[in-house]
Amino acid sequence: MKHEGSRAGRSTADQLLARYTDLLLRYAIPRGLISANDASDLRRRHVNDGLRARDVVPRSGRAVDMGSGAGLPGVPLAIVTAGLHVVLAESRRTRIAFLELVIEELELPNASVHAGRVQELPQGFDVALARGFGDAVATWNAARSVLTHGGRLLYWAGASFEVGRDAPTDAHVELHGSPGLESQGPIVIMARQ
């Protein structure tokens, strides 16, 4: 893929995002990986929601998508950030098969699947991505074991998220961006204090 800032790079990324959306429609929804109710608004509700983090993920290094499911947000971020290698960590067989299909169909050289729990991975990730993994504290506890010393967790919070109530007390917390939908909250960036 060409540099993401070039016109050809954007076109290629746009084409890959469209193909990924089609794979979600054809395979993920029928297998129950995404609700059929989301089919008409799939791109905005899921794919574009994952892309809300594109300006805070590193341009290179290693990322892990925790409990990747249908590849959200890991696949869209891998598509638009060619220098970042994204490991899609998933323990459920049907989801693993779908993720392997996506990587093969889209020919994503910077993405791979870890067939197992994120906690089984060794430390060494610059960023962990979590959209629908668990509550903020549980997600932080799972993420910090795989993050490098300066690594960060990007956590897609719900609309009711409150830092004082929901964030882990042993993490430095920043909020990023506005929600993509009325039912979503900010992306919460967590790092070691």
C-alpha cells in the first residue's frame, strides 16, 4: 500500500475499507459476529467508529486488538496505518476463522491473528485496542501485561463512562475525541502512571 497521505494511498485504503465492510455483511452478520440490526449502517456504526482512533495510534510498531471479534477496530486501523502491525487476538473459533478470511481476502501484510486470549501474548505491544472487551478496569488489567513500558490502551468507552467512577485508579487517563454515535462515549487513553 502506498503512503496513506497520497491520493493513491487513500483510494486503496477506501477500497479496502469497502471490501472489509462487504465481508462483514456477507460473513460476520450471518454468523452472529455483528447484529443484523446494524447491517444498514455498518460502515458508520462499526468501521468508521474504529477509525476514530486513527490520529492517536502510532504510525509504526505493534498493536493488539483485544478480543477482536469481527476485527473491530483492529482491521480498519491496520488498513489505514500500513506501518503498524496489528495482532487480532481472539479465542473463539468462528471469529478466528472470520479474521483469517479477512486477512487473506484483503491481503493485509500488517495484520495477523492470535488464536487465544490476549493475556497469553508476551509483553511488547505499543498499543492495545479494546472495543467491547470488558469494563475499563478489567480491560486495563488485561492490557497492561502485554504493553511495553510506554505503551497505551485505547478503550472505546460507552456513553455513560465517567473517569472518576469507571477508570482504573492505577492508570493515567486521557479522553480523546467525541463519540461517533449518541450511544458511544469517547476513546479513553490509558497508560502507566
